[in-house]
Amino acid sequence: MNENQYKWPAVQAPIAEKKEHIRVIHGDTVADPYYWMIDYFKKGPDSNEVVQYLKEENAYLDTMMAATKPLQTTLFQEMKSRIKEKDESVPVFKNGYYYYSRTEEGQQYFKYCRKKGNLEASEEILLDVDQMAKGHAYYAATGFDISDDNRYLAFGVDTVSRRQYTIHIKDLETGKILEDAILNTGGDPVWAADNETLFYTYNNPETLLSEKIKRHKKGEKTADKIVYDEKDKSNYIGVFRSKSEDYIFIVSEATVSSEYHFIKANEPNQAFKVFQKRIPNVIYDVVALKDKFLVKTNQNAENFKLMETSLDSTYQEHWKEIIPHRPDVLLESIDEFANFIVINEREKGLVQLNVRNLKTNENYYIDFGEPDYMAYTSGNIEYNSDTLRYNYTSLVTPNSVFAYDMSTKKKTTLKTQEVLGGYNPNDYSAERLYAKATDGTLIPISIVYKRDFQKNGKAPLLLYAYGSYGHSIDATFNSSRLSLLNRGFAYAIAHIRGGQEMGRQWYLDGKLMKKKNTFTDFIDCGKYLIQEKYTDTAHLYAQGGSAGGLLMGAVVNMAPNLFHGAIAQVPFVDVVNTMLDESIPLTTNEFDEWGNPKNKPAYDYMKSYSPYENVEKKNYPNLLVTTGLHDSQVQYFEPAKWVAKLRDLKTDHNVLLLHTNMDFGHGGASGRFDYLKDIALNYAFLLALENNVQ
């Protein structure tokens, strides 16, 4: 394809068959002619009709995008060429060994390795995932946990992309995988201190809900014992071992409440004790020090406060405040060490790392020196250390890993992401802007572009957002994005409500019966960027995935003329039908986020914004919609139904494309290069649209 021009082929799009299906609830009767597309989910491979429809849509996309194939190849090679193929992670030290992963040239996966005592010791390859993944279209290995005697490695494997893992155990002395194979898990094995006992999360094989915590004895063939059974289907559960190694915790949490249970790691057969019974609308998290527990909670503290309590008196009446609630600072998490704690905070949308000396009670902040950035602690698995490891990045700064001596305040660079091909950060500019929302709230926008970018209202701009679950989207570097910036695009992130960038209230103002703030914030950010001459409606594009795909569906219904095109990745667009069907994976976990439509006020509100419900006879922007047949988070039939309904009702001649990956699920390809093909498709779609503007 000539990048300077593109003409879409005149090809007939697939037309999905309509079938009668009626939903009646709360006196509301709704026809859903594409409900039959759920059949593959219900019946599996026997449902040939829906698979055939998805293949027809894929064939249509291939035809429509055929002339962009050379461009897609160019983009893929360009993005791949920036990645250092032979690379190695920064080693982490634990229990006498340095652990790291490394990648080899031309290989899609990695090798998980260790060295004993020092980094000059001989390498021991624990798992060769490149070899293990052979013959699989998808392969994910996760949850690596080493027994205290350093002999056994437990890990989870998913070969379907449903996030259902089988846990295996490898004897590192003999090199053999044991016969133990634990099915339907969260891929989160946790060793007790006896080197014999594993705890893990069991997932329901149909709904994929995390239902139980089980205990497994290495080598035993009897059924694993259930040590915790979650009765509240709106809660996620998990199990982990404290960094101090002294305790094993079970956590049950929803977005509005939580509860912890614990045992000593050297007493794996004991019954788990509740730390503090769950309290409605109260979240708490527990961190174990050697002499006490720290508790982060939002009880009477919207942005959270930090408490402490003794090891033998854990109920809330014994908690003592050590960091009070601050209305302008969100307390996000704690990294614990023997002599220090590091408090991860967020103020005015930016992460701050607050270091506190446990002996002197002195505290200070690490200075980062940029106005818009992302910093996070990572790889701090050794409790008895005075060295903090953290990562730093921004829209123009590649990721760097630092070791920070918390006693001397000396910083050492351990690794800086290499961008091959001569990247110069001085060629790019980043800004932090604020758009005024409909209700007067200022919405932060992070934006990056090449220095020769002209703010004349004619430049292309891709606006991205997520806006759900309190998940904050920070300003981080992405080498793939350079392929768009180098072709004249600006890239912007709208930090809309529903995330948690500006504190807990930012999240609360974008969920449940305030969810529409998320959508109107995004629309107002787009209008602001046009007003300030960064772009115009003929050159403004939108992108979001999963719950951000819901955002895409909502905004193209609400403001279809604002955007020239949109990319909706694995979009959650059939909100009402999905939330009414508790057999669909993870539905009940979502009630605290969206509401339960069995309650009429929640039903009415959801229906008023659900993208599928609100498709109308009107013009829509150009759309690329992506999904995965094996998606466990947002089932394939949601975007498939949405596209079918759009095809039937939209009145424009704009492009509407659906791409279903028949091998992968929610997260896309598992290989470290294959995912670039999806990005290349997205970018080729945008460039084809941009170069077709009259």
C-alpha cells in the first residue's frame, strides 16, 4: 500500500442471520435477534454456525485490508526491530539464589534461570519455555514459586488462553516434572515452609470464578483438601505468602470490601484464622512485618490510611493509626522490608514513593524530576534488604530499573530499556493537559508527539482511555507507539473517572450509577483537544479495550460525529445481557462495578448506556473491533453481536471490521513478537483511514 493514499474495496459485508429471542424483565420486553451467537460458548465446537459467521467476518476484514498487507509487514518489522531480541531481566535475589529470565534471538518465549550465590556462578535453566511452548498456538507459564529448600519449582500453564491454569511441580535436582497436575487453577501455587505442601486457588471450570483455596500434598493422589470456600460470588479470592515468609494469607475481595485469613507458613495443616471479618464497604489489606502487621484500610478514610496491630490481636479494635487519611493523597500499597517500608502514594495523578525508616520513623520522598511519569516498585522479594528496586518511565523515557539504597539515598541504574535503531527522546515532546468536563471537573490528559508536530487542527491524534475498576492508566513509554508518532500522529491518554488517578473518589464517580461520567469525560477530552487545535473531527481517533471497549461503544453511540474512527479491542459491549446471565464467566464478580440488573434501577441505568442496547439508525465512525474466540473475560459473542447489529442499523458507508482471533483469548497472543501483528493491524487501519481523508 502507498502510505499516502488508500481506497477501500467495494465488497459486500457479511450479514448475520436474525433469529427470534425475547428478553422480558422488570416489565421491559427487548428483542435480541443475535442472541444465537452465544451458542459456541454454550455448546462448544458443535456450534458451527457462529464459527462460520466469525470466519466470514475475518475473511471480509482480510479482503478490506488486503492492500495494507505490505504496510502491516513494514509496521511489524519496524516495531520488532526496536526490541532487543537477546535480552535478560535484572536478577532478583532470594534464599541464596539469583533468579532471572532471558530471551534468545528469534525465540518467542523465554528461559527461567537461576545462579547460586553470585552472578558469576554457572547457570541453571529451570524452565525452557521456548521448548515447552512448541506445538501450541498459545502458551503461558506463570506463578513460579520455589520451595524453601530450593529443590522444587511449582508453576502454572495455560495452553487455551482462558486463564485456567494447570499447576505442575518440577524437581530441580532430577530435572523431572512430577506426576502432580492440578487442574482448573488460578496459576498461583504457594509453598508452605515444609517443602511438601502447596496452596492454590481453584476456579470453577464453567464460570471461571475463583471459588476455593485448596491444599495439595506433593506426590499424593488423594483429593486436595478445601481450606477455604468463598460463598460470596461477587468476590475474587487468592492465596499468597508474606515477604517475611512467616505467613500464608488468603484474601477475598471485591471492589468495595475485603477479608483476609491466615496461618503460619510452618503450620500448613492448621485451620486458617480470619484476620478481620469483612465489613460492608470496607477494604483492608494486610502486610506482615516480623513484629507486627500493617493494615491499609479505607474505613472512615476514603483515600485509605495505614494502621498497625500486634501479631496476636488482629481485629480492628486493636488497630492503631500510623499514617492518617489525607484527602489529597491516595495511599495505594506498601512494600515492606526489615528496616523500612515504602508507601506507594498518588497525588494529583502522579505516583510518589514515600520511604519510611522503621527504626527512626523518619520519612522522605524519592525525587523523579519530570512533570508526567510512571514509577513503581518491582522485584523486591527479599525482606532482609535495605535496597529498594523501582522502575521509572514516561511517555518519552524508556523504562529504567533502579536500585535505591534507602539508608544512603544512593541510586544505581541496573538496566535501561534499549530501543534499537537510534531512538532519541529529544525528538519527542510530552505535555500534561486538563480538559474541563461537562460538570466542571478537570480531567488530566497526557499527550506525546514528535517535536515537529503542528498544532493547526489538522494533525491525526489517537485518544486512548480505560476508565473502570479503579485502574489507573499512567504515562509510560511504548516503543511500538513510535511507528505512529513518526507518521505524524499525536497519542493522548485521557485519565477519565472510573480510574483512580486522582484518588478514590475519582473511581467512585465513574462506576455504578455514575458510570456515564466515564463516557462524557472522554468525549469532553476529545472536544478539548479539538478546541486547542491538536486535531479535528476528521483526524481524531479513539481506542480502548475490555472495559475500555465499553467506553468505545458508548462514546460512538453518544458522539458519533466526534471521531473519524475507533478501535474497540475485546469490548464489553453487551452489558445488560451479560450481567443478567450468571453462567457467563466472572459476571457475579462484576456486580459491585456495574450493578445487578435484577434490580430495576440498575437495569434501567445500564440499559441507558449499554452499547449493544443503544445502537440506532444513524451514522457511525469507521470501526475496527477485535475479539478472541477463547476470551475468558469478555466472551467473543459480545463484540460479534454488536457488529452484527451495527451492520444492520447504521446509515453511513464507513468501514466496520471485526477480527476474531480463533486461537487466543483476552490478552491476545502469548509470544513476545506475535502481539505486534495485532498492533500492526490497528495502526494500518488508522493510517488507511487517515490517508483516505478527503
